Amino acid sequence: MEIIPAIDVIEGKCVRLTQGDYSQKTIYNEHPLEVAKAFEGAGLTRLHLVDLDGAKAGKVVNWKVLEALAGKTAMQIDFGGGIKQEEDLRIVFNAGALWATIGSLAVKEPDQFTHWLSAYGADKFLLGADVKEEKIAVAGWLEKTDIWIYDFLRDYIARGIQQVFCTDVSKDGKLEGPSLNLYKNILHEFPSLHFIASGGVSTISDLEALALIGCKGAIVGKAIYENKISLPELIRFNT
């Protein structure tokens, strides 16, 4: 199982929110490049980069951070937050992202996202599914839809999506452990999916449990920044 550390960016700084709440913000480092280099130095090879300003503004804002990280590390980066128009997508790929992360747009503008899958190739996208009680949530998790997670995934897998990360919004940023039962059910339904767990990881045993049920990756953020998990502990999952 691949460990994918997360860097969330507001005003060019590395931060974390709790349950997507901008008023519950902690700044961990003024320089995301330092953080990325520490991850790379520990042997981690992939990075989940989130433009929180972009998510709020509805357009990509912190692409210069992406450009710096892609240009000055060898990490493979997926980038999300504010990718609403094709121009945003071009900015993200030109700035060095290997994958564009798409969440709410896949729910609200399925025709546009399907066009992008055809135009750029489905392998260039990481689909983000935020879930609350097995239903898709959007708009910074404030809005729960009636779309069942399994129907949502089935639809996009049929359109070529290969990689998905799933966040149980009740868990994110709370260090209470991941949603193992939800992930087990998804993996049972879609055994060949490159499935990445996200949210709630607080201990090495959480990661061991995710690997055991068949997750191909796990996004880890707050647990690293709060020193619940050390970087040297993570590298064994990537080997």
C-alpha cells in the first residue's frame, strides 16, 4: 500500500482544516516546499496537494506552489481544489501535476467531466468521493446528495476512471480512525479498483488495517503534522 502524504495550501502556506471548516485552520509550515522535501527525503514518492483557496474561489489559485513542488522534487503529485474550467485543468497539468483531482465537479457537471476523461485520458484523473452515510457529499461537505457511493463509482469506472480516493467526512481531520467498514464494502463491490483511503488515519495500526483490507493507497495528513506518525514509520508501506 502506497502512503500519500497530504499538503493543504492556503495563501501559499501548509495548513490543515478540521472537517473542511476554514475557521478551524492550523498553519503547520509557511513553506510547503520544505514539507515536500521532508516527505521525499523520507522515501515517499507521491503527494496529494490541495488548493484550499482554489476550492473556495472556484478556480485554481495556488498553482505556483504546485509548480515549485513539481520542479524541485521528484514526487508524483495529484492536485485538486478549484478545477472547474478547462483552463484550470491546463494550468494544473502545465504546472507539473501528474493527476488532476476532481470531486464536486464530477457530481454537479458529469458531462463536462466525462468530456475531460475522453479528451485527456481517464488515467490523468484522480476521482475524489466525499461520503456521508454512504451518500456523496459536495460543496465543502455542507451538502449531502442522494447519490449512493456505489452507483457513483460504478458510473465513473464504466467511463474509464481507475483511481479513486474516498473520504468519510465525519472522520476527516479528527484522528478517530478510518472508515474500515465503508472501505471494505467498496472494495468488495469493486475489487480491481485502485482505491485510496482518506480521512481519520491516526496511527500505524490504522494503516496496517487499511493495507489488510486491500487499499492500494492511503492519504495521511494531520497524523504526520501532529506527530502521531513519524515519517520513518511510513516508508515500510511503500516497499
